[in-house]
Amino acid sequence: MPRGSREVVFVDGVRTPFGKAGSLYAETRADDLVVNCIRELMRRHPELPPERVDEVAVAATTQVGDQGLTIGRTAALLAGLPKSVPGFAIDRMCAGAMTAVTTTASGIAFGAYDVAIAGGVEHMGRHPMGQGIDPNPRIVAEKIVDQSALVMGSTAENLHDRYPAITRDRVDAFAALSQQRVGQAYADGVIQESLVTVATRSSEHGWGLATVDEPPRPGTTTETLAGLRTPFRPHGRVTAGNAAGLNDGATACLLAAEDTAAELGLPVAMRLVGFAFAGVDAEVMGVGPIPATERALARSGLSIEDIGAFEINEAFAVQVLAFLDHFGIDAEDPRVNPYGGAIALGHPLASSGVRLMIHLARQFRERPEVRYGITTMCIGLGMGGTVIWENPHHSPESSDAGDH
């Protein structure tokens, strides 16, 4: 029997405040971080009967300890969802939550689900990237990847080598802009809208509440960034100031078939258009978003000129600038990360894909003249991922810019 494809919508997304690794959430469990997000989604949407959730997909890069044991299922149970709701864990390193979204969205489009929860968590304080892994020695010995591919900061330095026009001055300027934009977004109340307050515990200080992101450094300037050392290479260009830090945090979002959203009265923040993942040389994994975006656009019948809003994960400033240079977009373009990005907010690996989507949904709401936007990110071991979204609030009459 022939099967039709259904429209998939992004209903809502929330996240914990992001913390510095082992600081804000040093004595908070990773699974409790994502449980907070799932509970908040359900609290914000009483129109959604809990038993109508068909799947819970939760990503983690380091699936050990309190990030292990099929965390999608355990988090669903801990969040109080009915025992009839299944769940699973997923890993695509930095694009874990992004892949949780695309995987469950595909199930919705196919008709296997009506409603799904997708997200990610990373407690890098408890579980540093690579903890407990045993890479096959053939990967390096047989030169399947360059040895530098296993150190993300080194891959960023390699990217600088490939694109010498991306100088230290340029990456520091972009990093300072990210900090400024996050500060402005906080001042405007943009960031707070999606944050879930988390109870924290400290054996030294007692109980507390996490209500804001810990990593941002207000007042950062290119002058202060210029003095930072380059830990991955002598006289290099990658510093702690122009890269995302090591962070703890979680995200979750609600996805639904568009007809189910209408049936239940769920809001529609974005409509899924298409997505793509692509592989690249692992030692320059930061170029991954370029072919992923080209592939996603081609399969969706769109061009880069059709995209009016960009949310690019700022794993490293050089990686964002490589993408922008390739597509001829200015580093200060207001369509790109207008609320700042991971350099300031933090990048708890597997959770970040949904954080990008939360910001894009806000862009869509504030800019009805924009029809299409993308969320894109580089991925360790040489990959990139891009998801294209359509603005349900699109109104060409709102601006002479039309779709852009």
C-alpha cells in the first residue's frame, strides 16, 4: 500500500542553563538535567496528554554512568511519562540532539509516531569526551584518519592552515561579537524564555538554583582575547576565547505531525523542510557544515539565497568563518547567530543541536519576512549536519525582502 509523507513541526524547545564543566552542576546528575527539560516541556503544554508521546530520543556523546543505560527510556520514566512511552539513546557526538530530532522527525513523517520528544545531554565535568573509549589502533596506524583528528582543537588549527585568510584577528573579532550578542539577548529577555530552572547542590555551599548560563563573559573585547595562549599549537590561532568551552547542560524539544498538532492545539514554531549529514576529512571536521548544507539545500530544491536566518554552532570561530566565507556571507551579518552562540553560551556536546533550533524558532517569530532558516554544526570524526526549517509565521508583505 502506498504511504504518504506527513509534515513535521517543531512545537517548542527548552534547555537547562549551561554550566562550566564540573562547576555549576558538579553534584547534579546528567540524567536529572534532561529530566528537568522533559518535565518542563510537558508543564508548558498541558494540551498534550502524556500518553500521546510516542517516543523519547535522548543523545549523549559519552554514554557511561549517569548518561548511560538507554537514557531516553530512563529519562522518560524519571520525568513521569507513562510507562507505555518508549525511549532510546543516540550518539553522533556534537550532533546528537540534532540527530535525535531528525531521526524521530523521520518516524513522524513516515507515520510511525505522532508526537516525539528529542534532546540531548552532556555532563563534561563528570564524563569528559572520550572517557572510557578504546579507539581501534588501526584508525591511526592505517592512516584512516590523521592523528590530529582525535583532538578537536587540533582540527581547528588544521582548518586555519587550510584557510589562511581566516586570521587570529578575525576569529577573535567573531568571538567578541558572540559575547556581545549573548549579553544583548539576555538584556532583551530572549535567552531566559527557554531556560528551565534547575536545583543544584554543593556539599560546600548547600542548595542553589541555576537560572542563567554560567559560561558567558560580559565585556569581552578583542584586546582581552588577543592575550590568550594557544594551547593546541605554539603560536597557533585557537584559544579558549575563540572556541566553545567544556560544558554541562541538557536540551529537549517537542516534535509532532502537523495534523496532530492541529488536533491537540499544539503551537507550531517551525516546519521541517529537509536535512542532510555529510562526511569530510576528520582532521578538518570543521568544514562539515559546508557539504551538509549544500546537500540539504539541493535535496530541498533551495539555494543559499533562500535562507534568511542562520544558527551555526560555534564550536570554533574558525569553523563558522569557513562556512560564511564559502557562502559569501559577512561575519557580522545580522541573520547569523543574532543572539550569540556557543563561544559565549557553551557547547555541552550532544545537547547543542536543539539549542540552535530554539534560537532559530525565536528568529522566525521575530522576523516574519524570513521564510527559510537553517541550523548547522560540525561534528567530530569528520562530519557536518544541517537541518532546514520553514517559518510558519512567514508573511512576505512584512518586508520588501520577501523570502529573505
